[in-house]
Amino acid sequence: MRTVKRTYKAEYRPIADLITYSPMPTRQLRMIDPFLFLNHHGPQKYAPGNNGLPFGPHPHRGMETVTFILDGDIAHKDSGGNNSVIESGGVQWMTAGRGLTHAEVSSEKFKKEGGPLEILQLWVNLPSRLKMTDPAYKGLQKDEIPVASFDDKKVLAQVVSGDLNGTRGAFETLTDIHLSTLFLKPDGVFSTKVPTGHNILCYVIGGEIKINGEIIQSLHLVEFNNDSEELRLEALTESTVLFGHAKPFDEPVVAQGPFVMNTMEEIEQAYEDYQQGKFE
């Protein structure tokens, strides 16, 4: 079995009235290549007449964002002309590439009526050869994403990208990124094989799981050793887990604000291009 190297508790970093936990990066963990950044918003309940999510128009370059709407909704709008409202259970995949500006806010309905909200946003790096690729966006609702079941339906997996035990994910990706959301009932067991050359992303959104005898509680990110293909997760309580893996790019990473490039010169160029209106 693949062994646990270390676990990291997400740091509490509220954004205005938005509950936010940040598993990565932190003072202890910079990244799990090629996974760069993970924010966990909520869970919380918004009252009617709220202001919704605070993420107004802002730029990105050199990476991708994958947004998991566990509860609530997100209204997405970007400089490429994409415009959507993705609801509970849906996922958005945005390739920033050479640059775009986008806004992630709540729908008018959510702001008017309120309700529960819980969202994860993951940043995935792009290799140097794809940093300046054309921007792209795709948003899928819950019923457009395949679900696989394991262990007599005690484990359900929403397969977002790549492959999970023979089920292909909903999103075709530029790089070999495998991502799923696992929903485990108590005593549910999920087993899979991950190439030893791939790094694993495993974040316990809620509940409590056991890996190789080690108990992992909610709001904890797991870092693994690359010592076996075999992986086994067991739920001690009803649990939700973000699970993924990918081959590391092993390239220099220079991140500043919303831009992720390979050199400081490229970061400076990104700011210059944005100020000159080249992201519109």
C-alpha cells in the first residue's frame, strides 16, 4: 500500500464573510506538483439578501482552475465571452493559458434567496509548453458528470477528469490530470491503483477516513510517498474526499498573485500585458 508521508491541516483564512480554509499552499506545504493551490469555502448558510461570493473580475495566466460546487452556485463570466451559472454538484474547468479575466460570483437567485454554500477551488499548473495556450472554459451541471459506485454502493465517485477504475471523467484535459470527488458511507472502502510516478492529491472535505492505519480527519490534506501503486481509503464516518493524481511537471514554478509562470521575467510580462489590456 502507498504510505502517508504527512498530513496538513487547512489554515483558516476567511475572506470577508466567506468561511475559507486553505490546505495549500501553507507555511508547511508549498504544492504537490502539478497541484498548486486549494481553497475550501464554507460550509455555511447565507441569509436572504446576501452579497454572495466576493470574487469580482480578476486576471489569470499560466494555469487552470477547477471549481467544485458542492452546495450553492457560481455565476461565471469571462473575457472570452463565457457566461454560466453552475449549481450544486456541478464543476467548472477554466484554462487561463495566455490570459483572461473572469468573475466568480453568486447568482442573482442565490443572493436574493440565500441558502447553503460549499465550494472548492483547485489550481492546476500548466507545463511551460502550454503556459500561453488559448484560454478555455467549460461548466457542467451535476447530471452531466459520470458517477461510479464501489463497495456495494457504499462509495460513490463523481469522475471529473482522467480515469477512475475504468470510468472516464467528464472533462477532457490538456495534461493527464485525474480528479474525482468521493462520497463514502461509514465503513465504505475505496481501492484504486495510482502509478508510482504520479503525485496524489487527497483532501478530506468532511468526515474521517483511514489510510494504512492512519486516521485522517476533515479539513486535512494528505501527502503520500511514491512507494506503491496500491491505495486504499476506508471511511470511519460519512465522508467526502477530493481525490486526484498526476505526473509532476518538475519545472520551476514562479507564482505571484493570479499568475503562475516559470520565471520572474514571465510574471513581469504578465502584469505588463494585463495593464495594457491584452487579457480582454
